[in-house]
Amino acid sequence: MTQNLLRKILCSFFFVLGGLLYSQTVTGTVSDASGTLPGVNVIVKGTSNGVQSDLDGTYSLDNVATDAVLVFSYLGYKTQEVAVDGRSTIDVTLEEDIAQLDAVVVVGYGNQVRKEITTAVTSVGEEEFNQGVINNASQLLQGKVAGLSIYNKGGNPNDNGVIRLRGLSTVGGNTEPLVVIDGVLGQSLNNVDPSDIKNITVLKDGSAAAIYGSRASSGVILVTTKSGRSNQPFSVEYNGQYGVSNAVNQVEIMNRSQFLATGGTDLGADTDWIDEVTRSAFSQVHNIAATGGSENSNYRVAVNYRDTEGILLNSGFEQLNIRGNFTGTLFDDKLRINFNSAFTQRESDFGFNEALRYAIVYNPTAPVLGSDAPFPFNSEQFGGYFETLGLFDSFNPVSIAEQNRNEGTQTTINYNADFRYSFSDDLTATLNLGNQITKTNNNQYYPTTSFFRGGAVSPFRKGRADFYTSEAQTRTLELFGTYNKSFGDFFRMKLDGGYSWQESDFNEYYLQVGDFPPGVDFDFSNAIEVSQDLNEAGRVIANSGRNDDDRIIAFFLRGNFTFDDAIYLSASLRREGSSRFGADNQWGTFPSVAVGADLNNYLKWDNISLLKARLGYGVTGAIPPGVGLSQTTYNVINGAGGFGSSSTGIGTRLANPDLKWEEKRELNFGIELVMDRLSATLDIYDRDIVDFISNVAIDAAANSGFTSQFQNAGELNTKGVELAVNYDILRNDKVNYNMGLVLSTYETVLEKNAGGDRTIANLGAPGQNDTNVILVREGEEVGQIWGPVFTGDVDANGSPILADINGDGVLLTDQGSALAEDGDFKKLGQGFPEFELGWSHRVQFGNWDVNAFFRGAFGHSLVNTFRAFYEPRIGSQSSYNYVNTELARDDIRTAQFSSYYVEKADFFRLDNLTVGYNFDIKDSFIKSARVSLTAQNLFTITDYTGADPEPSFQDRGSVANGDGLGGANVLAPGVDRRYNYFNSSTFTLGLNVKF
């Protein structure tokens, strides 16, 4: 017995000694994109030999064989295997794993484990965001989420673009998703710097969004900003970007020689007007963030500065963001206090898009300056610029851009605090308090020498100034509790319930003055004073103002239940009241229920981590787009004397005390698959918008002179399919290559409409002022481009010959005949795309990484208004230039809308290409450094001849709607208006340094 024991001891000794002779100690640092990571598991593969990284992310692992493989794993991150290859120092950067089944996802009023989510939810981490010059946080997600459409038509840095989730969600209200930043509702993506965002979660279906009630009819975007970590040493991070942008895909027009060959008027010069009003635009971004934490607290403070020029002269913005996040715990970690504050100030030069429009049509033989004219010209009255007098709608583009001012300032202060107290491991209560104040000033100034809107040759309105100011404040209070309880291994539940209160105040004032007397020095800082002086002479053109207040209160409940770690059930109920409705309809109820099951828990298929099927149904609502719509409103018209003069009230909108909640009812079926290298999600949905709220034109004679009334005007139905696939093509210690693909398709049908069948979106081109191009008809798809068909032939007068579609020998192309189902009009195209695509590639090899992102939209058409306005070779317009695309025909000399001006606008674009390099730095002061080069909008494959093939989701023309109500019309997609900003390509050099 003793000999056997001694023999075992000796064998063990020599075994250990042999291992030590061929092993070593390996040290290093583990980090992610934000900094070092504590608590990462570092294990020798195939053994139990392992450690965890310390608070500063460092680790030291003994007894590691020179040919061993180290496994680095951490919750929420992709596991990495790294061969030692005799090295004694191995630093690793972990990548977040969105497919991690146990990862925690923000879902609104709390978190939920990813595998237990029963609704359509997509979460995007910062490592997946789009790169380069990002002017608005929404651009981070462009093409990344199936069903989320984000379009910035043109390259205007001041344009926030259009955000749509699963198509059209309403007709008369807000069509963009609710934005929640760090738990505070009703925020703007303009008020958070893209550099401060850690994660964005999109709640797509009704069952996911119902917890937010009326705010969530168009979906929900949850933004989580970066914060510090407990026990994190003080660190500083700098991000810098320098970019340059240039115009691409300009509208093709005639040069001087081509213009003169058509019989154009020769004014002696040779001017490229597009080149004169555009430029190489430079941008810079600087972001400094300080982060740290102790055992009971952490913090992050960031300062961001952005200076972005637009390619149009005198357009761009400067923005300063300051954001601070602090978290601390008290009373043995029972009380957690989180305080967030943010300051944003944006100074914008909006420029004048009209300068681009007139650059297309202005005579290419005209000089920029009057002094360069080949004939006597009094240019002093126009500030030295040349102007073509006596012509309709003809203004010097350079004068528009340089003489006039169009600027604005917006300041937003936002602060919120939440207090979470843990009564036990199972029960917590949270109090959220928030306040946001936004002040806006937008001003336009046209001097007395401005021919464009200033009236330099008019006996009245010698100069003009528009002054707009507004202030909005929103206060939020939310109190809710959470109860978690597990009953053995078979059943666990999580219950949430609470109260939400939000109050908003809004006031605005608008003033327009003109006809400046000599010697008046007008500045926006003294606008009120000057306007009062001008008022005495009757020079106030217009003034108006309003004050609104709005309140929403709600009670909500939600339950999540898990059975056998494989069957998941969730249900919620929100009861909400809004002051925007009359007394009988102030309250709405919004329920949801969803169920999911991990089928592979029972099928036990190899290599599959998750095979989940889910089904959800939810109801959300929408409130009216403004305050007091259930009441009669009047416009107060000042008398000739302006301020202090007698006024008259004119009825504009008839009361509707029966106005009630708009509801979205959505059924969603989804399947999720997660394997070792592959994850995929498929969603199929059917959504009804019931009693949508819209401003409906009414008979003034029958309604005491009132012309419109907000009504529950109809119903919409949208059906769609979404697919998201993510695949690790290569994954080893040498190369990692990941590919992601998102696809979506949907169709929206107008089921009912109180406004009746009609055509809208007036073209407004010369000779076509009575031409509407979008059909609105019950029972048919929304967004149909409608009109006569061009046969391809032209008569002796230069008029296009149109098709006699019904074959009756009579050609009817007037608007009165447009709605005839057996007439000579037909569908020429669809304004909404049939399907949208996002295709991403991420490659890492050594210290290098390459990210490429392609995006496309297919099946949509656009009415090319540039061609419809300026392409026909009308002889009487010899003083205007012509659009000269590849589709132009010299024999068409009459303005007539038809299929000739409707173009397929399918496109496939390399949206983003980034090449980055991470330096190996051993210096104790600099922890890491990275440089990158990003190209945006590198190329576009399309047959569209206009400036930008991006879909136009709504018609923004004020009188272009054809219904007399003005404003943007979401029922009229597919009209590419002339005021759109040109697109641009951008190259950006980036630097990231962590100290």
C-alpha cells in the first residue's frame, strides 16, 4: 500500500515536472470596442486550467503549453480561440455577439433575455453601425434592420430624411417611430451624437410596441448611450474624423453650344451654373470621452463637435453635444441612481435648394456678375449680380445662394434621472423623471438688392425678412415595479406594472416684414424692434403665433412567463388618456399577447442552438397630429395697420368632438434559427390601421365657410415579409469574415377612405398645372403613379401621341376622366419599393479590418419632374436651359405628362466601405490606436436619369397635393420634386485613440 502510494506520488511529480519544462506563463489584455473587459474567462482549450481577467482587463495564466489554444469567452460576446504558438503575450479584442442566446436586450421598461423574446425585435450594436460622416443617428441603422426604411434623398446635411418601419403607418399623423433615449420617451435622434450610442433596439411589431400605447403606432426605436463601468480605471478616448464630399449624379443639362444649337438666347458668357453653386464640402468631427468607475459608481462624460459643410454654397451646420451619464449605488447596492444629462446646440445654414433648381434651368450663356454682361446692365440694384429681367421664374442661382440668408439655431437641454430600489432579489421599483427643453430660431433674410423674393424691381417689398421662434418643453414622470420569480427549473415569471405621465408645452411665433426704408439695418437680433418700426408704415406682411399644451397619462401591465426553458408567453395591457381628444373619447386601451417556443429543445437537432417559432398580436394607437382638433379653430387676420389694428377671425377647421383613437392591429409570425456560424430570422406580418385620422376637405358652403375637418377617415392594410441572415464564413485566429443580409417587402392597400377616390400630387409644370400624378382609390394599393401612356410617336406639332387604352377612338386625358376605370389612364409605376436590401461584409485579418455595406431598393418608380418641366424643347422658352438626359428627344416640343416621364428607379449602391488598422501599442500611456478610411456612396448602379434614385416616400409640395389642404402628403410617394438636394460621395479619414 505504501509502495503504491509512493509510486503514484513520484509519477505525478515527474508528470508535472515534464509539463513545466514545456509550458509557460501567458499574459495579456482583453478588451472590446469600448475599452478593457473585466471578468473574461481565459481557459486552455481541453483543460480546466483558466483564469478571469482583472478589473483592468489584464490576465496572467500559468502552465500554458507552447502549442496550446486559449479560449476567451464572455457573456454577450463571440467566443475566440487563439493559438499560443510560443507567445508569452496575447492581447485579444472581443466582438459583441448579437446572436448570443443569453444576451440581454432592451425591450422597453426593462430588459429581456434574447432567447425568451416572443416579439419582432432587432438589436444593433455599435460595431455594426454604418461608418463615416454621420449627420443624424438614424443613418447608423440605414439598411441594417429588415423592415426599417431610412432614406436621405440627396446629400443635404440638414435633412434628417425619412424613417419608416414596415411601410405607411398612418395618413394624417406622425409616420416615424417613437424614439426612446435611455428610457425617456419622445426624444429626437438629432439630440444624441452618434459617437455616444452603444446600442439601438427596434421594436417592430404590435406585440412588442404595445407597451408604449399611442406613441408606438409607427414602431419604437430604443437608444442606449454609452456609460461607465464599475471598478473601471479612469480612461480617455478621442475620436476624430476629417471628410470631403463632392456632388455626384448631377442632372444632365445642355452646355452653351448645345443650348445655342436649339435656338437659345445668347447673352455672351459660358457659365456652368451647377459648378458655380456647388463646392467640395469639408467636414470635421471631434469627440472626447472620459470614463471611469469605482466599486459603487461609474461615469462617462463626452464632448462632441461637428462641423459639416454641404456641397451647396452656404449650407451646412455646426453642432456641439455634451452628454454626461452617472450611476451610483447606495444602501448595500439596494438603491441605484442613474442620472443622464445632455446639451445640444446646432447652428445651421440651410442654404437655398432653389439655387440647384435654377442652376439647371438658367441660361448657360448668362454671366454671374452684371459687370460681365456684353451690354449695359445696371447691376447695382441687384448687388452686382446679373439678372434676366422680364422672364417668368428666372433667377441667378449664384445670387440666390450668396446674397440671401437662410439660417437657424436649435438648442436642446435634456436631463433625466431614474431611481431603482431593490426590495429583494425578486422585487424592484423604478422612478423615472425627465425634462427636455428645445428652443428653435429659423430666419430668412432677402436684402433690398435681392431679385429672388426680395423684390428689387418691385414698388413694394424692397427686401424681406422672415423670423420664426419656438420653445417646447416636455416633462416626464414614470413609476413602475418589476417582480421576478422562479419556481424550480420548470417555471419562472417576470411582471412589470406602472404609471406614466407626460406633459408638453409648445409656443411659437412667426413674423414677416418687408419693404425696408433706406437706412434700416436689419438683423435677427433686433427683428422685433425693427418690425414694430416698420409696422407704423404698414410694412409688416404677416405675423402669427400659438400656444399649445398637451398631456398623456397611462397605466400599464406586462407579464413574461417561461415554461421548461423552452416555451415563452408574454402579454401586456396599456390604458392611456390624451388631452387631444374630446371628453367622450379621451381614453384608449392597447393589449398585446405573444407566444414562442424553442422547438429544438424537444427536437434535439445537432448543431442547432435555437429554433424558435413565435406568434404575436398587438394593438397600438395614434393620437391626432395636433392639439385641439376636436374643437373649431379660427385664423385671426390683422388689419392693414398690422399690430394694434382691428382683426378679423376666419373659420378654418370645423370641430369634430367625435374624433377618436386611431388603432394599429398587427399579427406577426416569426421563426428564429441560431447555429454555430449561422443565425436567421424570418417575420411575416399583417397589419390593419383602423380609423386613421386625416384632415378631410369639406364643402365650405354647407359648413358655415369651414373648408376642412379632422376625421377618422379610413383604413389601411399592410402585409409584409422580412428576412435577416448573419453568417460567419470564416472564423479562426487568422481571419474572421462575417456576412449579413436583410431583405424586406410589403404592400399597403387603402381599404377605406372618407376623402373618396381622387388623384393628388399636382405636377405643376408649365402647361401641366392641372395634372395630378398619384391615384388614391379604395381597395387598391397606395402609391400608384397614374396617367396616360406615351406611344413613342410625336405629331407634326411636337406633341406626344398618347395611347387610346380602351380603344373607343376617343382620347380623354383630362383630370375629370382620370378616375374612369375603363378610361385612357393606367398605372405607370409604384412609388414604394417592392423590396429593399441591405448586404454587409466584415473581414478581420491581423490588425486590419474591412467593412463593406451595400444597399438597394427595387420595384419603385419616380416621376422625374426635372424632365417633365425642363426637357420639352418648347420654342417659346429659348431663354431657359433644357434638361438633356439620354431619354431626351428633340422632336417633343409640347409639355404633356405621360409614361415618358415615369422611370424605373431600381438601384444598388455601395453605401459604405471602411478600411481600418489597429496599431500594436505597448506604451502605458496610450492603450490603443486605430486609423480608418471610409468611402460613402462610392457608386450607384441604376437606370434612373434623375439626381437620386432613392424612393420619395411622400410629396412635400404645399399645393402639389391636389386636395387644397397643403403640407406633405404620405399618400403620394414617387414624385421626385425639383427642390431636392444633389447627392454626394464622401471620403473620411478617422482616428481613434484610447488613453
